[in-house]
Amino acid sequence: MNAREQFVPIFSSLAKLFLGVDLDIGLETRENVTLVLEIRKTKRRAEYQLSESQRFFIDIALRMAFAQFVSPKGAGAPLYIDTPEGSLDLAYEDQAGQMIAKFAREGHRVLMTANINTSQLLNSIATNSPKKGFGIQRLYRWTEMSTVQEKQESKFDKTLDTLEKTAKGSSK
């Protein structure tokens, strides 16, 4: 089986979960080799043809698909993501959480740093993750906090406790 038969369906499935539309991926060779996305029968070659959120999470979908493609069957591939919610449009928060959780449910590990904010990304991941395996590390306890952060520590704890309860109660 070649890359087109294996890799593209994995990528398309993850990217569709995020974008909510079918898409295809291809390579074009001109002066260099260029990755081309086709969304709703429109080829997107240039960076400006996607929003910042779309670019960021399409990149994550590509990395997830590549990790699955090169990993031996049954061997989960780790993925490290740094604070993705800063570039995420409100409309895509739940979709991105579903995409990340799907990757984890398929036996892969995700280590993601994220700011505690009002974003629904973390809630979506907690809701769509398997009961076992979802965990939160409270990194603010590993460092010296500012007085501003210290005043809000109970809010951090309350928010993270809620996320952990959501994950434990999910039926995924």
C-alpha cells in the first residue's frame, strides 16, 4: 500500500474533524515541491488562503497523520503540542478538541501545554478523551508564581478539577 492509499485518508479524516469539510491533499512540483490542500474543490497553495487557526491545526493533523503512518501497527506515536489555543478561532475549539482526542483514543499519546483560559479546547479534549489516560499536570505548582497568579490559584485549581471530572465522566 502506498502513501496516497494510507496517509491521505488518515490525514483527511483528522483534518475534516477539525475543519468540518472534506479536503484532499496533494503535491505539486514547479520550482519546488509544494503541499496543496483542496477544500471544497478549491486548491489552496498559499499561506494566506487559510486562517491562522486553520494553518495551525491542519499542521497538527498532518503531524498526527504522519505519526500514525510511520508507526508500527499497535505502537502509539507521541505528539507534543505547545499552547495551540492562542491561535484558535472560537468556532473551531470543539473541533480541535475532537481531533486531538481521536488521535489519543487511537492509542497515541498527546502531551500538550496549554494556558488555563476560557477556551473550550481543553473542555472538548476532556469530554472526547478516554476515561483512562487523560491527565493534567499543574505546572504552576512547579515554579514560583507571581503575586497576580497566587491570587488566582484557587481559580486555576477549580478549572482544572472540573476538567478532570469531565474526563472521568466521559463515555469515550
